Amino acid sequence: MNFDYNEEQQLLADSVRRYLAKSYDFEARRKIVAGQGWSAEAWAQFAEMGLTGLPLSTEHGGFGGGAVDLMGVMEAFGEALVVEPYLPLVLAARLIERGASSAQKEALLPGVVEGRTKLALAHNEKGTRFALDAVRAAARRNDGRWSIEGEKSAVVGAPSADRLVVSARREGAIGLFLVEVGKVDLQAYRTMDERLAADVVLRGAQAEPLDGDLASLEEATDFGTALICAEAVGAMKFACDSTLEYLKTRKQFGVPIGTFQALQHRIVDMFISLEQARSMACLAASKADAGGEPRSISAAKIKIADAARHVSQEAVQLHGGMGMSEELKMSHAFRRLTVLAREFGDADHHLARLAAL
């Protein structure tokens, strides 16, 4: 298996990293988080670099990129702890491209590519854990029009989105619908890792049906899981690199603490976990592009969740008490890795899924 990016993928990843290093450093991120929670300027730059159109086909103005093409972008986003809701856009746009009518695609996807239209996927409901088939929201049809009653929880990106792709039951089966954000009630908040999210209440919200079902949700979730793995690798890379630098500069008893053999062993174990996680992220992305292989993607998420816990906790420990201070980026990386380890299913969920497949 080839773990190297091709030339185009490497150039894209490098350009994203350069932009983030220049315009999205930790201080810039803190200002964004303290403000409205996402940056319109950064989003416009993502669109200008082609990131919003990357996962869409050339037919709709995109570039036809898959999970492997998105890996470098997600790693860079993980390293910079980007809070803009890029992954929700990717998943919702993917479902629209595969299940919307021609008229719906023409109305929405050009705006997505240009960065004008923002999307999010509203599927999770309270008390359902990670079960994709646990959908209680109900869609009803009256006089040829669809409406949805129900609630969705922890919808990342909903407060900044224009449209939501919502899962709901219709005639006993799970279906997908397009809903305008202005037609629902949002209870917005920040997640533990400082991203914008909301609980969505649908009270007879008008909806447009999409051609999608439970299988579509499973495919999109596996695709998203592969990208989550890549984002976690980026966050772990930051944690390892910054911890190594700290061990080289922090002195105790007149010498850098990195000269202590016990700490050397711990930082080496962190880098081993990082490289193992990177290998599994590559596997997950390649399988997602090949049509999806749930066993491999669940196996990758299990390893990523274990590595995220190990690396983030060790990074905080090796930084000492300052590792949890609000002023240090490390504490924010710890939060992001803690969330990513559980997003789209924690290790226990994917272990059970792997055993059942």
C-alpha cells in the first residue's frame, strides 16, 4: 500500500498548511472562537482554494475528490484545530449530490462550490448513542408537500448553515430530506472543542425529499469516519511535535527534561501511536474511496480512538500543569482529540460493530 500523496494532493495539503500557518494561528483561532464561532473570511479562503468544491464532481463545478484527496486537508485542519464546519458540509453535499433531483442540485451545489451555501447533516437524536437506524423524527405528506416533526441533537455546523440534510421516517423506512434552517428552531451552543452546534427542533418544518435511505447514511457516515481519522492524525501530530519541543526547552535540575530517559520512552511511544494511527487513517480513506469496507473503517476508528486518548493524555502529562491551561494550544488539542475519538462512534461502538460484521 502506498502511503504517499501524489503531487496534486501534496501541493493542496501544503497550500492549506501555508494558509493556516499564516492566517489561522492559535491567536487568530482564539479570536474566532471568542466571536461568532466561525470565520467568514476563512470560509471564503477555503472556497477560493477549492476546498468546498473538492468532494463534488466536475459536473457541478467541483474536482471529484475522494477521501484520499481530502486526507491532507483534514490533517491540516486537525493540526490547526479549525472550527469551521467543513466536514458537515462535505457529508451533506455528498448526500445531496447522490440523492437530489437535477433541479435541487442546480439550485444548491454551485453555491456550495463557491462557498455561498453552507450545509450540515442533522441525523443524531437524543438517547440513540451511535445507532444509525434509531430515527424517531417523522416525515408526513399532505397535499403533495412533506413536513417533519421531531428533534435532532448535536448538529455540528447547524447555526451557520443555510440548509440541513435531515433524516426522518417516512412510511416506516428512513428517508432523507432538505430543510431550510430558517424553518426550524435552533438551540445553539459550543461543543467541548469549541465548534458551533445546535439541537434542532422541527415542528412541521417544510421539507424536500431526497433519494436516500439508511444505506446512504451508513455510506456517508463511514466516509465521514475516514475523514475524522485523518483530522485526528493532524491533531496528534501537533500534540507530538509541540510536546517534543517542550521536552527540549523545559529545564529541570539544570538540564532539558528531554534528557531524562523515562520521558524519552514516553515521547517515543507517542510518536509510535501517531504513525500507527496515520497508517490506519490511510487504510480507512482508501477503503472509503473503494466503495466502503465497514470492517476496515471500524478497525481504523478503534485504533484512532485509542491513539487519540494515549497521545492527548501523555501530551498533557508531559507539559505538566500548564498542559491544561486555556492559554496553551495543547489543552484545546486535548479537547479536540477527546471529541474526535467519539465522533461517529467511540471505540466500544466500533468494536461491537466489527464483531458483528
